[in-house]
Amino acid sequence: MDPRIRQHAEILVDHSTDVQAGDNVLVRAPAVAEDLAVAVFERLGDRGANPSLAMRSPRADRAFLRATDEEDFELHGHELAEMEETDVVIIVKGTRNAAETSDVPPEKTAAMARANSAVSEERMGKRWVGTQFPASGEAQLAEMSTEAYEDFVYGAVNKDWEAQRTHQEQMVAILDPADEVRVVSGDATDLRMSVDGMKTVNDYGEKNLPGGEVFTAPVPDSVEGEVLFDKPLVRNGREIEDVYLKFEDGEVVDHRAAKNEEVLTGVLETDEGARRLGELGIGMNRDIDRFTYNMLFDEKMGDTVHLAIGKAIRETVPEGQPYNESATHLDMIVDMSEDSYIEVDGEIVQRDGTFRFEDGFEG
Amino acid sequence: MDPRIRQHAEILVDHSTDVQAGDNVLVRAPAVAEDLAVAVFERLGDRGANPSLAMRSPRADRAFLRATDEEDFELHGHELAEMEETDVVIIVKGTRNAAETSDVPPEKTAAMARANSAVSEERMGKRWVGTQFPASGEAQLAEMSTEAYEDFVYGAVNKDWEAQRTHQEQMVAILDPADEVRVVSGDATDLRMSVDGMKTVNDYGEKNLPGGEVFTAPVPDSVEGEVLFDKPLVRNGREIEDVYLKFEDGEVVDHRAAKNEEVLTGVLETDEGARRLGELGIGMNRDIDRFTYNMLFDEKMGDTVHLAIGKAIRETVPEGQPYNESATHLDMIVDMSEDSYIEVDGEIVQRDGTFRFEDGFEG
């Protein structure tokens, strides 16, 4: 077995979820990722845990969803019962064909999401992590050979997360006490928002592996200005290109996209909260050096800022602060590598992708 | 997809487990059998059921078992919780390497069995079926090409089970009311036993797919005589050849094997019940025409009788009849195709593999 797979497994079990002796651990992995499941089971054995394996098969899900009537699967009671008794959940993504569910009617996908919502909600209360196995489907999506994609994934995943935590702590120290944030890139993006009273979270590979971002929540009504998201964005298997949004009093008042604009419009029309920002994130994983059409990696890339319309992340909004509620959460990315800067309370903290606390910074 | 896989799935869902709308269905399948899982999910969608998929990975089990301390996994609480909420369980076997767990210490395997016993016990109260996917590992074990093994498996599995039930009913009608059964083959086998008061079960593809046997329980103390099991037998990955047993008053008083006799001795020494017979089965699936070192198929073969030392099957022993209790159950097969007969209450009911109710029978 590729030794990097064992290293990946150790980080998942030891660092991300801190598995203890006696823990019930549920490992969700697709068939293509069996090698990682094997390595994770080995590590769980070392730790004295009680593992079980739940295979995810997008092919099986597709077959079921096309065959079933939408109303017939409102609750997965047995999956919920298992989740309730689980202490730790390790979720592995990976597919041989990223378009495997492309011919499932969207209303079926939505019904499946509803059926799973109680299980997902329960999972949120556990120690959990989501990660990626370098399968051929995601390699193809990234327009990379499988071998080059393996190098990319393990480069981003198998790193010194304690050093990453320390590095990112410098940005948390800037953003957490801040009031106003301004993001400027080229002529098209100039966006201001308040993060006053919100909490900045340091993501160093716990719930997401790879981690590598710091994120917080904008005050919903405070967002003003324009933004052009010039980086890849895929929603339900369809790519939305060059999303442009204009905000007034925190609300999207104008929007455009160069391709699949109707998908964007659909997201914005989900509910009230879908027209406001729920997240401001700053990518800081320097080992992610290219876009792969996979948000788990793309949003962590150095030199980027991402903003999400819709639902805020609970832990970033302290009790008493305004929480942006929504049924959707769509991350979108701005490239900050050239002709760009981030300003916090009037001071430039990043220019052209280089942070104030990094070598080569030119304020 | 091979259309025989969809047919297999339909039989599992419709015939074996009679899945109804709203049933929670747990599908346990190894990664290699993903095609069958896909077809089963499709059929479960047709029936309006709620499926979930639990991957079995012998590679992951091996890694876990070699790494863990034996005492550390006494209960799989989350698997048990899931099983309790499940209505139907579909268990698929299949491997790329039948020797995958050959380097796991036996005491670890036993500890795993103990850890799973509560889950297995719970499963017995559900509608469940065990079946085989024609994977390369089992094909190799059978010394067959994968394609020839596929033909063999689908021949045995995808058949008219209602016709099979009717065919076997003729043997049930003979055996169920009977008292004495005598099995004679060549010079080495002449065994007598009583089945008085016991229940004969007709297996036509419900809990086992393929099915194709009728089976009952001998009265434990009644077994007298000698038997040579001249057909393949594998226990914990080791082949035991030419097992010879001599019974007096129901108990094994002499035993030999041409190969791995110590494995046989170990089984016989498990407990008191391990030295008595727990099952008499008569194979009646004519589409199983060769031995494949896989008891799910071998014991159903036409022209064979199988006997198990150890634990009796609960449904064959009515309330008030003597039940042979044991921690073990080892099936062994006698070839009845030549120079052999089965006698029931003094009348020959099968000679050289042909039943009294079949063409070509010569009493």
C-alpha cells in the first residue's frame, strides 16, 4: 500500500477525530477508497476503537433514486439509530465518475437530502471529519492524471497541522477582533462588510481534511459593494462561470453569470437568507496550488477568498449576534493572487496573496 | 450491467425477503459486489423501501484485527442499534482473495465473532438472506475462470424457486413424518438415525440464495454407525480431507481425517454438543453440478447428503424435542451419486442420487 495512505489514515484518526479506546467509529467510504478504509481500520485497531464500515455508492444511490417515488423514503430510521450510537464519523469522498448522479431528477436529490437530514443533523453533534480519496473521477474533474492527482491530494492532506494551526493563528488574531473587512480585486471586486462581534474559526484539518482556512460570518445587513467570482464553481454537476453579485444593505440586488445563470438565480431564490452572505473565508493552505473543481480543496487554496451566500456556520455566530438562516450554502471564490488586497479596519493585511506576516509582503 | 445481476437482485428483494414499502433494508456487500448492490438498490427503489449500504471489507477487517487487542472490541453498539431498527437484511458474500484473513490469529477471529454475536442474534429475528456474488476469489477457490463461475452462480441462483419448492415438497412429505433414516454409500458409510418428532424444512431460496435442500434434525442420541465424508470441506481456511466418524448412542467415538485431522479434533472438542449431529440435509438443487469449496453451494448440490456436527437449526426442533446445543456447527458432505442409497422407514427413497419421485429411479 502507498505509505501516504497510512499517513492519511493516522491524521484522520489521531488528529482530526482524536479517537479513543472504546469509541464507536463509523467509516463511510466508497468502494473505490477501500485502501484508505483498510488503513483507517488498522489505525482504529491500534487505538482500541470499535469500527464499522458503511459503503457509499453513488451508482447504487442513482439506481435507487431513479426507481423510487419521491415520497417513499422520508426517514432512514436504521441509519439514524446507528448514528445516534456512534461517537466518531469519518467520511471519505471519492468516485470513478463524478457525473454518476447527473441523470437523477433534482427533486429526487432534494428528497434524498430531506431523508438524510436527521442523520446529518445527528452527525453534526459527533466528532466527524470529511476527506477525499484521490480517485480517478475527481482526477478527471481536475483535468489531472490519477498519479498527479494523488500527489496533489497527499500534498494537501499529509502535512504538519500543528504548524499550519500556528501559521493561521496570525490571521485569526487579525480577523477575530476586527470590525470592517474590505476585499478588493482588479476593477470588478470591491466589497465591504462588518464582522463585528462574530467569531473567527481556525480550520487546521479537524472537520475538513485538508483544512487550511480561517473563516467567520459577516454581519448579514452590513455587506456593500460588488464582487466577481472568477474561479470555478460547480452546483449539482453544472458549472456556473464568472458569477457577479452586487450587494446593498447586505442583500443581493443584482446578479449575473457568464454560464448557467439560471442555476445561480435558482439558488438566490431559495429563501430570504440565500440573498445574504453567510460566510467569509480566507484560504491559507499553500500546498493547494491549483483549482480542482472540488470545494473541499479550492476554498483552502492560498491566494483566495471565498464567500458563501446562504446559511452561516453556527460556530462563527456567537449567541446574541444576527444569524443568517437559509436552506442553502453556496461557496464562491475570488482569486486574490494579482492586483488584489484585503483590508481590515483600514489596514492592508494581504496584498496579491501575500499576508502581512509572510515574507515578501508589500503593504 | 449483466442482466443476470438484475434478476439476482429481484429474487433477493421480491422472493427471499419479500420487501414491502417503507421497510428499512440493510444491504451488506463487499466492494467487489458493487454491481449487485446497485441492482438491489434499484429494486428497493421500485418497492418503496429505505435502503442503506454497509460495506464488508475483509481487508479492512484483517487490518483491524491484527492491530487491535482482543479485549478491546467487545460490543459494536452502533451496528447493533442499526440492526434493531432494520426490517430486512441482505448479505452478499464475495472477495478478490479468499485467503484475505489467513494471517489473522484465530483468537482474534473468535473475539470478532463474540463482538458480532449480539448483532447476528438480532439479525436472526429479521427477514434476512445470505447470497454470493461471483467474484474472482471464489472462482479461484473453485478452480474456475471468473466467467465460468459467473455462469455457475447465476445458474444456481436465478431459477424458478416456486417450481423448486414444489419439487422439494415431495421429499419433505417423505421425511417430515418419518422415524428412521439410513444413509448408505459404498463400503465406508452406513449411518442410521431417528428424526422422529423433528420438523423437516423446505429451503427454496429464502434465507440462503441459492437454496435447494430439505433439512431436519436427528434425535441426538439416536445416531449409530459410520460415515466417510468424501467431499471438500474447508474450516478457517484449512481443508480437511476424507473425514471419518463413528457414532455410538449418538456420540462420536472414533474420528480420522486424511489431512488436517487436528482441525477436526479441535471442532469435536469444542463442547459436548460438538460430538453429536445437529443437522441432516439433503441437497436438491440440480443446477449445482460441481463442488466449489463453498458450503452455500456445496450443501445444496443434487446427489449429496450433508450432516453437521454441533448446533441444531432452531426451526427443525419443535418445542419438547431434544435440542442439540453447541457453539459450533460444521457441515460435511457425502457423495450419493454412485453405489449409494437413502432409506426412510425401511423404504429406499433415493438410489445413486435419483429420488423415488424422479424419472430413472430404480428402487
